[in-house]
Amino acid sequence: MEKELHETESGYKMLFANAMEGILVAELQTKHFLFANPAVCRMLGCKEKEVLQLSVEDIHPKASLDRVLGEFEALARGEKTRAIHIFLANAETAPFFTPISATRPLC
């Protein structure tokens, strides 16, 4: 069983690292990022270490922040959220439009 668990974990790590879509994992209450895959780091123009020092509030322009925070509140209440299209801020370019979706952890 331990071998299967290790193989499953390795598979998820590979999917996370090689995904073409940007993936960020944030702590539900503080909204600080816990994990960032290489694709989202490229999108934000930051290294992973820099992204992990940010929170949700840091990467969304004020115009879209209320909507994003509303999704976090819905998750905290146990509601399913939907995919939305929203602006993200990039350190090196103007904000850009991207689809995002939020989900609760599987466990």
C-alpha cells in the first residue's frame, strides 16, 4: 500500500509540474499561496519562491478582487464554485485576462 501511495503522489507531482495551465494552491482562510506550478510562475513573471510570498489579493487587480474573494467565501461555506474569467496582475506586463476555477481540496 505504501508503494501505491508513493506512486500516486509522484504522479500528482508530475501532473502539477508539467501542466500547461497555471495552478495555484492557496490556504482557504489566509488566501496565501502554498504551491505554484511552473506555468503560473511564467504567467505571473515570478519565480516560485516569489509567488509563494504572495496571496490572492496580490495577484488580482482591485477591479476583480471582490469577485475572487467571493469565490473563496463560497468555498468556505462548502458551496461549489464555478469557473470564471478574471484579470490577473503580472509584475512585468499589464493585467491579463484568464479563466480560473476554484475547488476545495479532495481530502
